[in-house]
Amino acid sequence: MNATRSFTAGLRCAGFLGLALAPREAAADVFELSLGVVAQGGIEGQPEPSPNRYTLLRSGAEVEEPAYTSFGYGAGIAIEARVLEVVALGAEALYMSDGLTGTVIHDGQEVTLSLRQPALHVPLYAKGIWPLPVIAPFALVGVELVLPGLSTVEVEPAGAHAAVASAESHTLLLLGAGVETEWNSLRLQAGLRFALQLGASSALDDRVTVLPSDAVVRDASPSYQAMLALGASYVF
Amino acid sequence: MRFLLLTLLGLSALGCGEAVDEAGADALWRELQESDYRSFERAPGYDAARPTIRAHGDTALVFINPVVVAALAGEAIEAWPEGSLLAKDSYSGGKLRLVAAMKKNQDGWFFAEWSGSGEVKYAGSPSVCTNCHSAGGDNVLALGLPEGSP
């Protein structure tokens, strides 16, 4: 009896594996276009600059610069063109709120700086899909163009440090992996994305500008991101 | 559909411009030219062009009018006097990229920014200026308020 149960269970497992790993049926369309929405959120930051200490010009106060991390999030629209179900080119336009938070040491006092940076992110990527019938894994590689808006800085305690943030347009190298599933014409996907700013410098002079008034201007663009991305799209 | 519209609205807001006070910008530009602002004293620390906020360029020179010079030589104050004028030449790659100026009048600071060829870009109290300048003492980032003689 036990042997029969084991054999039946083995058949079920083999059947499930076969269903999961077998390729999809031949696609009706060689070319597919999808349009949808995507949202992502995760960790982003900047490593500690080198060197990380400097002196303010007017007061002579010493400042120690930290590594910055924060939570970034946003959402937008996505379009994808897929060929033979296995290769795709995608583009997205995401309105993101990027952030950097860290604690500087200003003349021996801890001062927390919270930089926020609204930005338009435009990921452009090539994607490879393993077209399994139920859950299809995918991987993507590409670039992400970032067009920043006006940065804001919150200083805690207020007035302890004159801080300004600024960011310029930059490009991230984008890598990602995840899974997707389709139900009728609806495609749902979830994945992890990692992005590194191309040409990002950790040199102090590239990250921090000290003005004669003692105000400090910081680069507000994260140099790395790790995001969980969720998407839903309609397949035409 | 509503989400898509909100997203597009949010994206478009990134590129929205702000109202430019053309008349105010023209008047301040004339004042800068007629007073030959580059003959003004340099702000402390700006004997030579020094690194500036990236939105303005790579390096900058800052000029201050006699009202600011007098205030710097006087007692400690908590706000710059009316008539204070600061002008800034900003350079990228050694070329003049923009001219920025701020003048204090009865209503507060009037900010303006022109391209290197003199075309006005911002004028009035645009957030693109005030967003950063609010971190400075009485909205001035280039130099600190005078603290008076010890």
C-alpha cells in the first residue's frame, strides 16, 4: 500500500514538474505588445565619501560625512515589445521619490540629514524570458535614465547645519530578475532590480561643495538602488 | 485609467516651468549692466572662481554691491538691508554658463537667472531658487550674515 502511495505521489510530482518546466505551446503571435503599470520600492544610497572629513570655511567647524541610505519608491507606466515569447525590449517612465538619509558629525554634534529627490526614471532594457506555462522566470539588463527635480533637505536638529542638495541627470546600469504569469490578456510580474550609477564618484569634492557661508551642497542622487518591482500589463 | 492619468500628471509636473517676472528681470538686468556689476567687490572667499552648486555650473564668482559691503563691515545683523544686491557669474568648462542675481527690496528678495547670453530663465521668487537659498542666512548662500566685531 505504502509503495503504491509513494508511486502515485512520485507520478504527481513528475507531472507537476513536467507542467512547470515544459515550454509553452507555440505562440499564436510572433510579436506581442503590452502596456501596463509598474511600481517599485526599496533601498538606495551612497557609500561614505573618501576622505569623509572636511573643515567649514567660515566657522572652522569639522564635519564628518557618513554613508547615506534611505527608502525610495515610485510608480509609472511600462511598455514592452516581445518577440517569440522569449526576448523583449521594454521602456518605462516612473515618477520616483528618491531619498538619502545619514547622520553627519558637525563640530562634534550629530545632525541627521534627510535628502529627498523627486525624479523621472526611464528604464530601458532588454529582457529574456523562459516561457514556462505557469510561472515564467525572466532576467533583464539595461540602463535607467534619471531626470531629477528639485531636491529638499530636512535637518534634525533644525538649524544645526546649513545643508543644500542638488542633483543632475545621470544614468544607472540596470540588472534585474523575476517571475511573471499570464491570465488571459493580463500579465503580472514581480522582480528584483539592482541599479548602479555609471560614473558615480565617491571622492569628497564630487559629492560635497562647501560654500564660504558654511552652507554645504550635497549631491542628492543615489549611487545604488535595490528595488522590488511589481507590474501588471495588458497584452495586445 | 485614473492611476495612469495621475502618473502622467505627476511626470509632467517635473518639467513644469514657473512664472517668470520678465519686467522685473529686465529692470534688474539693466541695473546690473549700468552699474557694471563686475566692478563690484568680490564676496569674501571669491577672490578667484570657486566650486558652486551644480545647478549653477562648475565654478562661480560672486560680486556684492556697496550696500552689502557696508553691511559686512558693520554690526551683527539678522537680515541683509534693503538694496542689497549680489550677482554671480557661473562657469562650466571655463565658459560663462549663467548670470544669477538677487536683490533685496521692500517685499524681500527678488531672484533672477539669465543664460550666459543674457536670456532670462527665472525671475521673481521661483522655487528653483528659493528651494536652496532658504538654507542660507536670510536666503544668502554665498556669504554669511555679519557677526560684528568680537
